[in-house]
Amino acid sequence: MLVTAPNSKSDEPYRQSCADVLSAAAADPSIGLDQAEAKRRLTEYGPNELDAPPPRPEWLKLLAQFTDILVLLLLAAATISAAVWWREGKTEVPYEALAIFAIVVLNGLLGYVQEARAERAAAALRQLSAMRSDVVRDGAQTSIASADLVPGDIILVAEGDTIPADARLIQSAALQTMEAALTGESLPVSKGIDAISGRAEIGDQRNMLFSGTTAIYGHGRAVVTATGMRTVMGRISGMLEKAPDEATPLQKELGRVGKVLAITVVLIAAAVIGTILLLSEVRGLSRTVDVMLLGVALAVAAVPEGLPAVVTAVLSLGMQRMARNSAVIRRLSAVETLGSATVIASDKTGTLTKNEMTVRRIITASGCANLSGTGYAPNGQVEFREAGRSNGLLQLEIVRALTAAERANNALLSERAEGWVVHGDPTEVALIVAARKAGLLTEALNARFGRVGEVPFSSERKLMSTIHSDAERPERLVLVTKGAPDVLLDHCTHELVGSDALPLTDARRVEIMASNEALAEEALRTLGVAFRSLPAKLPEASQFEEAIERELVFIGLIGMIDPPRLEAREAVGRAQVAGIRCLMITGDHPKTASVIARELGISVDDQVVTGAQIQAMTDDELDDAVREVAVYARVNPEHKLRIVLALQRTGETVAMTGDGVNDAPALKAADIGIAMGITGTNVSKEAADMVLADDNFATIVAAVEEGRAIFANIRKFLRYLLSSNIGEVMTMFFGIILAGTIGLSGAGIGGLALPLLATQLLWINFVTDGAPALAIGVDPADDDVMSRPPRLRDEGVLTGRMWAGVVFVGAVMATGTLLVLDGALPGGLIEGSGTIAYGQTMAFTTLVMFQLFNVFNARSDELSALRRPFRNRSLCFAVALSLVMHAAVIYTPFLQKAFSTVFLSISDWLLCIAVASSVLWLREIEKAVMRRLAPGGADVGPRDLDPDQVETS
């Protein structure tokens, strides 16, 4: 039976030996579970997830669309209207009330569909950013969704991983975890594999890993003993409150805008109702209800109650597009901030470079050797530069250097049918490949040098050591160390020359560092390797400490190349055109960093600031440095954090990349924290706002472009929606105020006719604010989106210029609509001869056409609407659909009665279209004037800068 729910104290995994736990779990530590057994256990135990609250029933979601106070008022008014019709015993069908009910239902269905679409998009994004775990399945190491873990799975845990389930350790290399979430203990807990006798509380179960805790040092292997609600975290999950979904700054701002608009429109609606009651002779309950119905309909039509749902849908769909392009956004707010980014501070290895390391050169005391071949296939050989030395001291030193590099290593290289498969850090993989080129096979090295302990790498120490037994000399252990040459030399007292360890003189130290500088100037990343002998009797492996890394014998330098990504240089150029500074922050040698930075166009000089220099700087000095310097080398995570804070103090909006545990503070402090999806730890991913699935710098720039496009689309949507609604409000308000002037007096409710009826207002809201508004929310990015400067952080989504444009368009709509209405009726400023129904139908059609023209206007505050107008096919289809639906209202008999419309001739349509087009050409004139007045004069217009053709320094 699996050890998942112990029946007695002796059954508890922490009290059992590793062998007993593995036996109870029916698990083999080297093979793991096979896929069939894992699938069976997943069915038996369920997914490795905490219980979620039951989903809200669909009928409740649909019902929620009708709980808005204005919608309820509209339904109440329509119900009263129908009741009055019934009471007065009229024989004609109450088309108006039925039409209102139908529009409300259709609007509710549209809102339900929009909300469902946003929920599906959000669920898809959660799935993309779900945690994954490294496991052994069918004898191979692989990565699976943590939700698919089952009891008996063999999991591999490394520094920076979040523990995905409760598990019993079976191997540990100085593994330490943080368990504050469970125990409140703020200090790291060292983990071992020995069984514990007697009862132990959670905090004392040193051989157990617990779901939700974090590995902060070392690595290990464990067998899963409990998943989901059976874990310790699962048992106490009832005491944990689910954090509420935090609204983004954009959503908060739109919420405030919506409230202001709602209050304003309600006041205007009340004024309209009051004006009608004061200026007309309303008699009877039916007429009074009609007036109230009109006021409520005006408020419903004018208030953008669907704004939050549409904005969430636009954000979520945009995030899905970004995820398909390898940028997984974990927080909605990051989409908004991306458009404001002024600095991208990126790691070098794997982000700006390919992260396909290849060892090129090895330098030892007796000379130098080159290695041929590229990639991870071990095809190539060692080529000695000094003729005649290949069988001498140099060959011995090269073999020992590569042996040390292969042993101080946690990567895996194996050959399968599909080719060579690698797992682990690319630098370590490259060292294994180099060793194979020299004839050193992992299997043979394992047979002689078995690992007994490890002092893991950390970004602060820049060293890694492993301790091995020696089958040929059992009286000793061998410590091998690799790391940054300048750091490693400080731990060395001797140097290997042939098979002898000679004292390491100051002169040789200078020569070694000069060789290191020479390799770095060739853009080679450098590592040093060293060793020492130890007595055979040492404390258990889990107790090895950094103090053991002393009195080392230096073996040599290894130079490897990680070529820049071809697409990275282009991406850097595009970012610079977009007004974004690119910085390189790396732990590599300053010379290597400088060469790569120049090649990518990040810097034009050799100015580099090192971590040691940052350490010595005051905050003011660092603030001055970050204004000028683009390359930072030999930095620690704490230096990254200081760089981020300094950039922010100088007014920059910072996107920062990171992958390690200790990068988390910098990622959290950055305006946009970006974690590596391939090499990044779970801790860094959880701290980040965005995860790069391909670890590629070009993906960051593409995400910035997409973020700018998404924000621009939200502005387009708001520009269209608000200007259209304001146009409706102005038409109704001024139509009633100026009724006598435009020939509306003498007919309609109590002697006063209305510009539009309640049903017509609601129909405009449904037809024009529906499909066209959604289509403009997914408009393709403007060609010049990456040739504009970054958006200011404190710039709201609705700028002063946008509001001016919204009011201007609304005024044009109202003016044109009322003039058409005036020309259709007898009297007024323009003499006409039509009936009130004809006049209202003309005004109705003109306002619809105004809004359909306006949707093309709303695509930009600067660029011409005539520039590539059919680029958004969804928008063209939505406009066509709206026209067909409006034509149905004009020409279908039962809809004519429902909306009080009459037949329009071709000449009527042409007049409506001609007047409505004024919003397009008047806005075009205004845009042209603004472009000419902008800095640069007439040359500043629709910018068609092609980043591929822009030279970058």
C-alpha cells in the first residue's frame, strides 16, 4: 500500500527508512513510475490540488447580468408600461414594452457571453502559468504539471523550487528549505535522509519536504507521500483565506470613470425628465410612465455598464496572444505597465545569448588546447596548440581539468533514438560534452569517483564543489571545485603542473588572471577548476560546508562561448527606436560582457560597472552611474536590487529579468519582473509578473509591443464608446431643450415630441456598442506602436486630449442628428414636411451611421482613419452586421411597430450617410492640424518607421 494516509505512528514516512518508504510506495528511485501506473494513481487519488470553492452556477452568472440598478429600473418601467397598457384595455400590442424586454435580454446574453469569454481566457492563462515539477518517469527525467503528481512519484528538487507535494527525502545534497508558511520558523531548515525515531512535529521532520515550502539551497530527490488535500498544507487549507482578486490600476481608474459617468448621466436623465414634465402638458398615468421610461432608457444607453467586462476580455485575450508568443503574463497589471517600460535590464546568458555553451579553449600551467565541434553532440577533439607536447604534461593537465569539470556537475547528457538529450545548466552540459571529446565517459568516471557530498553553487559564492570517493585510492576523498576564476584563485594555494602540486606564486596568479582577461576579450566565458585531497573519514554528506573549499590546487581555465542570439540585436534596435534603454546585467567577466554588449548594440564603449564597484558606491553615486552605464558585470542578486531601485529613483520604469532564488527581491521591486521559463526557479517565477517560456530577449521586446497594442486598443474602445454615448446624451438633452427651435413642438407626449424614443436609444446602444466595440478592442497593432516613446507612468488611460476628442465627436453627432431631424419636420431652422415618425426615423438612422463612421475615427487620436481602413476584418464585419440589423428595424413590419420607424428611401439614406460622414472628415481635419502643430511640423504624421531600417549605435 502507498504511504499516503498513515494508520499508526510507525507508518509515518519520517519514521521509516528510505527503503521502507520506497517499498511501501512501490517506487524505484532510478526508474520512477511508468505512465500507466501514474495514470491509474491519478485516477485513484485525484489531482494534486487543494479543493477549490464550487463554481458559480451558469444560471446565476446569467442572472447577474440583470442586477444592475439602471437595468432593474428599466425593467420596472417597462413592466409598469405594460401594466398600464393592460389596465387601459388597449387592443394594439404593447410593442414598446416588448421591444425593451427583448433588448434587455439580448444585452444580458451579450454580457454573459463576454464574461464567459473573459473567464475562459483567464483559465487558459492560469493553465499556462501553472507550476511544473521535475520527476522520474519510465526511467527518464521529465517535467510534468504539478497537478499530475501522484503518491510514489520520484521528484527532483533544486534550489529555488517550490515543493509541489509532501515527500520523503531519499537523497540530499546540502538541501535547505524555508518552512515559515507551515511552522512560522524564519530560518532555513537543513534536510537529511535518516529516519527519525520517536514522534516529531512538522518543524522537526528533517527528512520530509512539505507542499508549499521552498528549497533555498542544495538539491535532492524524494518520493511523494501525499498529494492535494492529503498534504499538511491541504489539511490546514480551511484556515487559509483565498486572497481576493486585486483590481489593476487600469480597472480602478475605469471604475472611477464609470461612476462619474453614471452620476452625470443619471443627473442628465433626471433633467430630461424634469424638462419634459415642465415644458409639456403630460396627462395621465400612461404618459407619465412613458416619460419615466425615456429617462431610464437614456441612462441605460449612456452608462457603459459593460466596460469592466470588455476591458477584462481585451486584457485576457491579449495575454493569450502574448502567451502563444512565449511571454506568459502572470498579473493583469503587467500588461498596463509594459507600455510604460523605459528600461529593460536583462541577464546575458540564455536571454541575450543562445545558452548553447561550447568549450573552446583550456589553459593550464603547461600550455593551451583548443576543442573542436559545436553544440551538445560530443563530436570533436582536443587540439593541442604546442606541437610535440600532446603526450606530455599538457595532456595530463587537460585530462585532469576536464575530469574535475565533469565531476563538479549536476547536468545529464544521454543519447537516445532522437539524438542527444540534455538536462541541466547549459554550462555544465558543455563541460560534460568537452570531457567526452577528450575520451572521458561519465560511466567510467562514476565507477572510480562516486559522489559522496556537495557544496552547491550559489550566486553569492560563485563556486560549486563536489566530494568524491576514489576507488583506486580508498584512503582518501577528492574535492573538486569549479567557479569564477577570480573567486576560485582566492581559495587556491597550489597549482597543478603535470602530476605535481606546486606552490601558487603571486607571479603565477597575475599570469593566470592575464590569461583569463585574454579569454574574456575573445567573448569567451571563463571557469576555473581546482581540487584537493581529503581524509577518507568526514562528516555525513549533508554536513559539508563552504569551509571545506580551502587550500585548493588550481588546475586551469576553461573558456567557452555562448554566441549572441541573432534576433537579440534586432530586438535591441527595436527597443531603442521605441525609446527604451537596454541594459545588460550579468555575473560574467567584465570583458566578456563588454564584447557581447557591443556586438548587440547595447553599448558603444567599454564602460562596465562591476559588482565590487556597486558595493562601494553610495546611492547617489549609483544613481549617477545608472543614467550612463549600460553594462554591469560580476554582479550579485543584491546588486541587481540596488540597480533596480536606483533606476526607479531616476524616474525609469524598469523591466528586470532574473532566474535564481535570490533574484526574487529584484523581480518584486521592478515595475515588471520577468522570470526565465527554462532556467528560472519556481521562486523567481512566483515573484515575477511575466515568465519567458523561451528565455529570449526578443520575446521581452515583443511583449512590450503587444502590451502597448493592448493598452492602445483599450483607449480605442473607450474613445469610441464614450464619444458615442455622449453623442446620444447630447442629442436627447439639447433636442428637448431646443424643441421649439428645431420644430419638435406640437406633437408627441403632451405636445412635445422627442428626438428619439426609448426603444430607439436602447437599440443604438445594443447595435453600435456591441459588435463594433468588441471588434475595435482587438484591433491589430498600429505600425508605429514601437516608434513612439513609452507612455508616462502617471498618464491615465483617459488623457485630456482624449476627453477633448470625445466631447468634440459627441457634439458633432448631436448637431448633425438634430439638423437632420429639423430638416425632416415642418417648421424649425430647416423647413421640412415629414411626420414625427419620419423625423425620428431619420434621426435614429443618422445617429447609428454617425457611430459606425466614428468607430474608424476612434482607432487613433493622431493617425488618419483612411489609412488602411479595412485592416481589421472583424471590425468591417461588425459594422456590416450593424447595418443589416438596423435595416431590419427600418424595413421589417413588426420591428417597425416595435421601434416606431417608417420606410426610408435611397435619398433618405444618402442624406443620413452624408451628414454622418461629417464626423469622419471633421475629425480628419482636426488630426491633420494637430499633427502640423506637433514638434517637427508637417513631417510628424503617421509614422511608418521600420525598425529593421533604423540604425542603432
